[in-house]
Amino acid sequence: MSIPYLVVFGSLNVDLISTVGELPKDGETIFSESFVIENGGKGANQAVAASRLGAKVTMIGRVGADVFSGQVLTDLKFEAVDVSRIKKDLNHSTGIALITVDSKSENTIVVSSGANMMCGQAELNSLQECIVGASCLMLQNEVPLEINLEAANIAQRNNVPVIWDPAPFVRGIDQLIRKVDFLTPNQREAELLLDCELNNVKSVHTALLKMKDLTQAICIITMGREGLFFLSVNELIHVPSLRVLSVDSVAAGDAFTAGLAVAISEGLTLNAAVKLGSAAGALATTKRGAQISMPLRTDVDSLMRKTS
């Protein structure tokens, strides 16, 4: 089996992470139990995850010309991600994410996008140069929406499938959602996309059927401990979550989407691909942090064997 080649177009951030007993309420000041600085950004997280899962990965995006950018690029190189298409912006900072994680592994995230939102024609030119031969293009919502749309158009013209993680939620995606081949919202993102509430299996089934009116993409809704759901024709398929000792849910969705992308690129069936993605996402919750928690393929395969 040949090694899949993935292109990831998206954000590169530095994460400033505080752990707390409980998330603060409005107007409340609390003390953090610990603090770390790590690399993040949904695009970079997915690039690292896909590389650790066995793919050849090119990352396209933008960082600032600041103290953080060197760390970001050096660490991506260490993860065998091709960073030659990442631009340095002299006028904007590297993206920053302020993350708070509580004792139940729930989190809140505030992002200062910086250079990420300056992505434009230069990055599209880079995509045009390296998309040929790719097994898929991965997109998220941390670069400008209109640039994502044109990136999807470039992939479509080159017969490269697009996997889109619609996070964080943004409005005005009517055109983009029709251009992608796979869609991986979590529960909240699906609720916002469809203006509905997902509170039981019937509501999830209804939502996925409604999604088919918006896009021909295969939609997989991830719901944390409840597992994930997708449609086979019109039949609802549920894949339960794997039981692991979770300590931090940060970037679990990125690990899932990367696992799905790698598995699809390897020619696995959709059912097998979502199970690999689910295992990757589960393992990501067993370590704190974003990129540092992305699992190796050997660990994913081992977990899948144990739970099969």
C-alpha cells in the first residue's frame, strides 16, 4: 500500500493552556492548577496527527514573524510535516489560543487568529502548486471563509476530495458546504449548522437527513462519549466511543478528522475509516494538550485490535 499524501490548509497557533478544577463563571476569577505553552491550531493539529498516523503531509498556512513562529515551524519539521508552503507575515502575530481545561476534561477556547486570517492568494498559489497527486485536502474554519471556498474549488478542479471540519462554526457556508466531500462537525457545530438540537438518536437521524438537503458530502457527527453517527443511504449508523481514561478533550476532533482522512486515503471503507478516526480521537483524550496528544498509528492500531 502506497503512503497517502495529504495537504492541510489551515491554522497554526500557539496554545496557552490553563488547567482548573471548574471552568470560571461569568465575572469569576479563579486560580489555575497548571499552565503550559504548546503548539496548536486546528490545521497544524490535523497535519501532525495525519503524519503520526502514517501519511505524507504538506501544511499550507501563515505564521507571524515573532518569537512563536520558530517554535511552531521547528516542531512541525520534527513531526515530518512539510512546512515549505507556510508563509511568514511581517505585519501580524502568530495565532494564539487561550485554553482552559477543567477536571472533567471539558474546555473553553478563545482564539486570537493573527496571521491565520491573513491567508490569501499566496496560500492559494501554494495549494495550486502542490495539490496534484494529493489523496485529499483538509480544511477547517480558522482561515478566511472565501479562501477556504477557493481552496475547495482548486481541489475539485484537480479531482482531489475535500474533508472539511467546520470548526469553529461560522455563518455563510452555503457555497462551501456544497464543495466538500466529507464533513465532520461535532454535536454543537451540527446543531448550529442545522439550527436544531441534538438530544436523542431520533434527532441525530433527522439532522443527518436534513444535512442531505444542504450537501452531497458524507457527514459524520461526533458526539464525544456518545460516539459518532453517519448515514448509510438513509439508515443511521452509530459507532460507540471507545472507552479510555480521558484527561483532556482538546484536539480530539482534530485527531478524529485526521484519522478519517488517512484511512479514506488508504482506501478503507467508510465504516472502517470512522472506526480508525474514532480510535485516534479517543487516544488524543488520554494526554493533555493539542499536538502533543496526537496518537501514533501503532497505538491506534493496538487500541482497535483490543476493542474489536
